[in-house]
Amino acid sequence: MHVSEIAGFLNATFIGEDRQIEGVSTLDNAKPSDITFLANPKYTDKALHTEAGAIIVKGRLPNEHVSQIITDNPYLAFARVVRLFVPEKTLDAGISDAAFVHPDAIINESAAIYPFVYVGKHAKVGDRCVIYPHCYVGEGVVIGQGTVLYPNVVVYDGCEIGKGCIIHSGVVIGSDGFGFAWDGQRHFKVPQVGKVIIEDEVEIGSNCTIDRAALTETRIGTDVKMDNLVQVGHNVVIGEHTIIVSQTGIAGSARIGRNVILAGQCGVGGHIKVGDNSIAGARTGIAKDVKPGVVISGYPAMDHKKWLRVQNVYKDLPEMLKRLNDLEKRIDKIDKH
Amino acid sequence: MHVSEIAGFLNATFIGEDRQIEGVSTLDNAKPSDITFLANPKYTDKALHTEAGAIIVKGRLPNEHVSQIITDNPYLAFARVVRLFVPEKTLDAGISDAAFVHPDAIINESAAIYPFVYVGKHAKVGDRCVIYPHCYVGEGVVIGQGTVLYPNVVVYDGCEIGKGCIIHSGVVIGSDGFGFAWDGQRHFKVPQVGKVIIEDEVEIGSNCTIDRAALTETRIGTDVKMDNLVQVGHNVVIGEHTIIVSQTGIAGSARIGRNVILAGQCGVGGHIKVGDNSIAGARTGIAKDVKPGVVISGYPAMDHKKWLRVQNVYKDLPEMLKRLNDLEKRIDKIDKH
Amino acid sequence: MHVSEIAGFLNATFIGEDRQIEGVSTLDNAKPSDITFLANPKYTDKALHTEAGAIIVKGRLPNEHVSQIITDNPYLAFARVVRLFVPEKTLDAGISDAAFVHPDAIINESAAIYPFVYVGKHAKVGDRCVIYPHCYVGEGVVIGQGTVLYPNVVVYDGCEIGKGCIIHSGVVIGSDGFGFAWDGQRHFKVPQVGKVIIEDEVEIGSNCTIDRAALTETRIGTDVKMDNLVQVGHNVVIGEHTIIVSQTGIAGSARIGRNVILAGQCGVGGHIKVGDNSIAGARTGIAKDVKPGVVISGYPAMDHKKWLRVQNVYKDLPEMLKRLNDLEKRIDKIDKH
């Protein structure tokens, strides 16, 4: 494919030679037959020394020998270009003989059901869905069109997954929420009879756990993107477009707004509300409601810039203590006079 | 079912109309045909405005139009009532033709073994057990009566699970403890030849990992309740009734007492002893032994109330530093006189 | 087996009676027919009171009645002895009739493929590999000789695992890295078309997640040992012999050196470099590059000894504030004079 064709696909302009491009790569690893990109200005120097034949950039670089496609959002443009060179796997529709599909389940004929998949009674699997081996699709589960369940995904009875979702391996959707009432002698299990609803275009990373609601529903909004090993407690609601990074935990009944970012290893307490468009830095511990639009960090969570100052003092605490000790001695001396 | 019948089932009194009740719901979502409950006084206002037909409460509310069942522990009472309206799934006993059961395994005839279950040599599965698809029951494993293994549970060879346990999807029981000895050139694996014993009435949340002991046993006591994504290292012992919330990690050989609560994202160091009836707040990092009956938080772990005060000062550290700077200047001035 | 034979196997000397030994055990649980070991001097008192018939020690103990094998590294020696008494399970080679193996996959005839294993097109499984039930070996995956995949391991298409590796249950290798570009309306998925390469002699604990690279490779070096529930982001590179303890998370493109130790619940930020031979204590939050050979702790990460002092002051912050308040009052008084 020529640079001019790629530029055309992106509705972008290009400068330099209209070379033949055969693959995609990073700034470091690209060969003259590859196209690469520069999104973060931090890597401009690497871009100036890349051996790539073409580069997608925001502003023109002084590289005479590299063809340049100029666009506002090089990262997005590159993401779109990757699929030109590495097309998605095509799959054969149909139900494997080695799968178990309950006779009362409804599988669209364009769906692909791999060996060792289990699909329970009254479950519905939409068109062009792909259900990889060892997935469990419980009784009454609904899976929307085009959704992919990678191997070893478990969807407990009655849960619903929307259209165009990607659920990675080991994800558990709809296990019981954590609820017990002490009866004087032991923990009595509070039945968890709600469900999980996952809206459209959601991606969930491997080995995440999303508990069903006690009575109503746990809901993951459209276009939510969740990294690996995230825990979502019962009755949690997560708004559209929210990003949740790896190993974050969200306790029961928390309400996470739209367009929120929770970075890695955060914790959100039970019943907490996190406002729309807010951002929590890595490892933030959120024990109080968060206003919309703020940027927070730390534990207890506080304004991110304030936290940076707090951390700065924190690491010098022993010196600060020494200064305090000295001051006390000096004042003792003054007082003695 | 009438309110009077529900009250009778609970051995409780009721006031108001003896309505027909058809379902269970939350304060917010209940319809006039539903019963709900008020356990936390924080939600009294919601209770006063609920549209439920009946409510389980501790103290009488001034709602004339809602039937009220009065009981000491509304949460427990409600938990018991849920099962009146949402009965547990009934399952057909028997071994699926699509399961693999070793000829030398012993499966009680009242157990349900789903498709794609693997049961190894000499394993024993007790009466009324339910083993969902894709579970692996290793060689010599014993599973007590009435225990449920949700899909994709792995129980390594030789481990034992008691009666009435609920093991959620993705749980791994009996993987090797983390033990290596440096031999001068590489890490030599210390064989992990012990096992895991899980006593009765234990519930383990999805994707938890519980390692087998190096030589003896890792033991989870009766009525322990574990949330999702918890890590339990080799040789750990956890006492009866202890609650462990999501994403907590317990390092090898730690001893957790009875009736302990470890809230979410805690960490317990290797060989640490945590005393009976102690409570650790979310994210507590426990690096020293903990006395019985205490409430702790923070990292390093300290008395919870003290930690609240520490956090309060911590967040104002930059201001404190400024005050220290000012004091030094003032004393410098005084000293100059 | 006699003590003299065990000593011979270890090329070590022994003192005391040349007893018959029948098993291995801990200091606490050993019977007179068992051999045990003392590695940590902290447990010398236990060693003096053990009922074991023989003990592996570094320095001679004043126990007349216990046979003693003297060696420089008792822990390593014991690890080697365990396998004399508890041999590894022997497995029958061959492909189960209940497995699914693509006709274009290549399985060495000495490998053991259990029921319900799925092996995709063009995958290669080396000699003496063991693939336990419910594993998914994707298209084009390569698994080196002698590697064991415990039940429910998922290896996505195109990933490579070296020789002599042990991959515990629930591990996911090669799920998509977490990469999205905002297109003005939604998160556009950045295709993750790289792979994961796991070198030789690597052990990975249960339910770990290791993402495939966006374009190139995520690489886990030879003899890396990873505990349970560890997250490894896309494009991460981990050097040889590095130890990563449970629940640690490593964000995308981080470079972890050789012989590094990351203790439990650590976090490493994206693109961070952690130098060779460095050690991070439990829960360290690494947001800046780490030099080789250092020992760090805390968040922000700092020199471990400094952190111990910081923690010490931190826990007394309220008292420190009180002293500051008192000082201010005293100076106010002085100033008034």
C-alpha cells in the first residue's frame, strides 16, 4: 500500500516520497517498509532517527527521508492504519460438535461457538458473536451482536452483555455479591438475586470480576474500558466512556460517573459517588464522594496538585522532625534567659 | 404471600394492613407488591418515601400506608425472606455424558456433574454437590456434601473442601506456594507437597487464589467468607468466621485468627499473626503481629482512631512545613536581638 | 533411605546415628522418621526441640538425638531432598480423545494432552509437555519442551512459551494490551497485534495476566518467578531471574531489570525502568526510574532505610503537630515581651 493511499484512508495530507508500505511498527523497530507514528512529543528525538519509511505526525518533522502523514491525532490515525496491515482473524460461523448448547438456547447462525463452550437454557447469542472455548454462558444470558468472549469467560445466569463488547479470558460476570448477615452464630448468606448488565462497546480485561446485584443490577455503561484484574462489587454503576485501569477495586453500590478515569490500583469505597469527568491517579483511595471534573490522588484522596506537595513534604519527614527538635531546644534556651 | 405469613416465618410481629406481597426489592425500587427493609438508619428518609407495600424494620416508622414487620435484625430477616420469593435453582442430579470422570473417582449419585467437568482419580464428590462446567477436580480431591463449584474452578490434586461451601468461578485452590532457593545460578523450585484444606460453610469469591502448603497444609476455617481476587499464600491458616474483602493478599505462613475482618486491598506479611476479633480497615498494611480485638488501619498499621488523626495531619503537611519555616525565621530574628 | 544416603546425595557430611528416614516435614510437625531443616536462625529454638530423626543445618546443633546433615545452604538442600521422598507425578503421554487438537497443530508424541484441552491451528507443543484440562492453546502458539500448563490456562494466538516453564491455573497470556484513542465520541481500540514471549524456566502463579504487546513483544526473561495475581501490561520486558510477588502490577512498556525483586502489592508505572539487582519492599509505588542495586520502599518510592524513618515520623504526626502548635504559642509569648 502506498503512503498516498494511507493518507487518503485517513483524509490527511502527506509530504515526501509516495513509498510502498508493507507493515506497521514502533519508532525503534520500524524498517524502511514500515509506517510508524509520533504521538508524544517526548519521543521526537526517536522520530528523527527512526528507520521507518513513513510516519504519522501532528507537525511536520525535519526528516527529509521519511514520508510524513500530517494529522491532528496521530495515535488515533495509527490505530486505524494498523487494521489495514493486520486484519482481524476471520472465523467460521457455526456451533462446534464439541460444544454443549442447551436445546432451548437461541444461537444466531452467524455466531461462532467453539469446542467446549457451554450455553445454558434460554440463553441468546447474537449474530456474529464469537464464543471461544471453555466459556460458560449461563441460563437466560443474553449476548448482543458482534460481542467476543475469549476463552474461559464465565457469565452467570441471567446476566446481559450488549453489542460489540470484548470480554477477555478469565473474566467472571455475575458471581454473587459479598453480602452476609450475622445470625448470632454464623454468617447467613444474603441471597444475591439481581444481575449484571453490560452495555454496548465495553471491553473488559482478563480475570476481572463483576458481581451481580443483591436485588437489582450492577451496570457497566456503554464504551467503558476496563483493564485486567479489576474488581466491581455488587450494585455498582459505571457511567459511559469511563476508563478503569488494572487492579482497581470498586466496592458495592458505588456510583462511578461518565468519562471518569480511575488509574491503576485505585480503591473506591462502598456507596461512594465519583463525579463525571473526574480523574483519579494511580493508587488513589477514594473514601468520600468525588466532585465532577476534579483530578485527585492519594489516600485519603485529595486534589492531585496538593497531593504532589504533600508527597514532597512526606518524604522529608525525618528532617522536618529534626528541625522541630532543634527549634524546641532553641526556644528552651531563650526561655531560660 | 401475606405480610402475616412472612411475619410468622420470621417469628416477628407486624403492624398495618395484611397485604399480599409478591416480591422483594430495595427501598428505591420497590413497588406496592414488594417487601423491602431498613437496616441502616442513614436511609430512614428513603424508608419514609418508599413505595413498598411492606418493610422490615427495627423500630416502627411513621408510615401509615406501609405494613411494617418489626424485628431486631432487619438485614438478617430480609435475607431469609428473599429465599421465600426467589427460590434457589433446582438441579438434576447425575453425571453429564460430556464430563470426564475417572473410573476410580467416587461421585455421590445425588451430585450434579455438568458437561466438561474433569474429575481425577480417587476424587470423592459428596451428596448434592454441584460441579459446574469446566471445573477441574484433581486426583484425590475430596468435596463435602452440598458444596457448589461454579464454572471454571480448579482444585489441584489432594486438596479438601468441606460441606456446604460455595466456590465461585475462576478460583484456584492448591496451586504451588511461592518458594525458591537460589542455587548460585538460578532459582531452584522448592517442591510444594502439602495441600489446602477448606473447612465447612466457606464461601470464596471469584478468581481468588489459595496456594497449597510447602509440606503441611493451608487451612481456611469454617464459615470464612472471602470476596473476589483475594490471595492466600502457602501455609496460611485462617480462623473460623473470618471475613476477607476483595483484593486482600495474605503472605505465606500468616496466621489469621477467628472472627477477624480484613477489609478491601489489605496486605498481611509472611509469618504474621493477626489476633481473633480484630478488624483491619481498607488498605491496611500489616507487617507486625496484631493483638486480638483491636481495630487498625494504615500502613504501617496502627490503631484506627490514631490513623484517622494521622491522616488528618498528613493531608496538611505542606501547611505544617510552612509554619515550621515561619517559626525558624521568627526564632532567628529573636536570636539576633 | 538412610541419613548417610541423603548426605551422599547432597555431597554433605553428617553426624549422629545413620537412621532410616521415610519422609520430610517441618520443625514443628516432624516425626522421628522424618527429616527437616533449619534455614532461618530465628527458628533455632524450634530446631532444638524438633522430634525429627534428622535435620539439615548450616552449623552443628547441640542436639545429640537428632542426626545432622551439615551444608552451606540448608533450604536449597532440603528442596532437593523433598523430591527424593515425594516424587513428581508421572503422566501418560498422548492426546485424550476428549481433547480438541487442530489437525494442523504439531504435538510431540511424548506430550500429555488432557481432556477438554483446545489446541489451535499451527500450534506446536514440545516433548514431555503437560497440558491439563481446559487449557486453551491458541493458533500458532509455541510451547517448549517439558513445560506444564495447569488447568484453565489461556495462551492467546501467536504467543510463545519456552522450555521447562510452569504456568499455574487461570493464567492468561496474550490478552490485548490496554490501548485506546479517543476519537471525539468514543474510545477507538488500538489493535494489539504484538505477542508475548516467555523464555525458559519461568514459573507464573495462578490467575496472573500478561498482555500482548501493541506491535512488538512483551517479554518475560529466563528463570523469572511470578507469584499469583500479578498484572503485566503490554510491551513490558522483565529481565532474567527476577522475582515478582503476588498482586504486583506492572504498567505498559515498563522495563524491569535482571535479578530484581518486587515484593507483594507493588505498582510500577508505565515506561518506568527498574535497574538490575534492585529490591522493592511490599507495596512500593514506583513512579520514577530506579537505579540498579538499590533497595526501595514506600510511595513515592525512596531508599528503604529512609522510608523506615519516614514511617516512624509519619505515625506520630498528630504529636508533631501538637509540638508545633505549642512552639508557636511559646514564640508568640516571647514576641509579646
